[in-house]
Amino acid sequence: MSVREILKMGDPRLLRVAQVVSPQQMRGLDELVQDMQDTMAAVNGAGLAAPQIGVDLQVVIFGTDRINPRYPNAPVVPRTVLINPVIVPLDDTEEEDWEGCLSVPGLRGMVPRFARIRYAGLDLSGDMIDRTVEGFHARVVQHECDHLLGKLYPMRVRDFTKFGYTEVLFPGISAAQDD
């Protein structure tokens, strides 16, 4: 299919709450999902939400089935298409870790996220996905689903001494790893 332009922070479309995918719309998502997968692969992303490419629908994709140059120490996360997701934290425990975003290139920030979550939604075939996850997997899902709520990770940063340009925070990281 095609690699789409990724919207950057400041574009008002990234601040909208995405629309629920209706049963009628489910049949037409193949091309969108393929474009999202092509786009994510082209930039070595760990996830991508439809609003990041200007599509106002509750669709996210995520997964790392190999070493990702942007997240070389991250564990494998199964490649997933998640439609109309719902996230439920399993307790109040949070973990802070560095995040970047394809819509916020060149920057990283320390972001608190729930350590353990249960998420549910539909796959591309309309079958239910229901998983309990923790760690990096939980972080990626929460990050991508934030896009469906019109939130970018800098809105979750609590300590702005731990937010800045990747090249300054982490000297020696290549441009391919910076967002």
C-alpha cells in the first residue's frame, strides 16, 4: 500500500478524541491498517495510532517481533491491530520510563504509566482481543491509546528536567533512534 505522512505535535488533529469504529466501518479497514503497518515499518516504530496519520478512528497497531533499533533493549511485543480499545489498570502501581513518539520527533521524556493493565478490543477480523500485560508491552499500549484520546506523551511528563532533545539527553544515539 503506502507510507503515510505522520502528523507532528502542534497539528490540531492530534488533539481530537478519535471516533469509535462502527461495525460497517470494520469491513473497510484493511487498507488503513496496511498503510499504518507500512508507515510504522518505514520508521522502525513500536506502535502507531490512526490519528497520527490523520485518520480520526480508534485504531492502533503495535508490536516488536525483532530487535528494534529505536528500542534495542525492549522485550518482544506481539504484533497487534487493536480496534476500539479499552484499557483497565490492574492496580495503582506506576512505572516511569523514557518515551519518544513519531509525532514528537527528536524528543524524549520520562513518563509515568500503569505497570500492569488489561486491554481489550477487536482485531481486524472483528474477533475480541483480551490481554493482561505489564512492562514495556503495557507502556506501548497505553502510549498508542493515548493518541485516541487526543493526548501526546509530553502531556503526561511530570518532571520537565527529564524531558528534552534525545541528542542532548542521550549523546551518541543516532537520529534513527531519536523518536
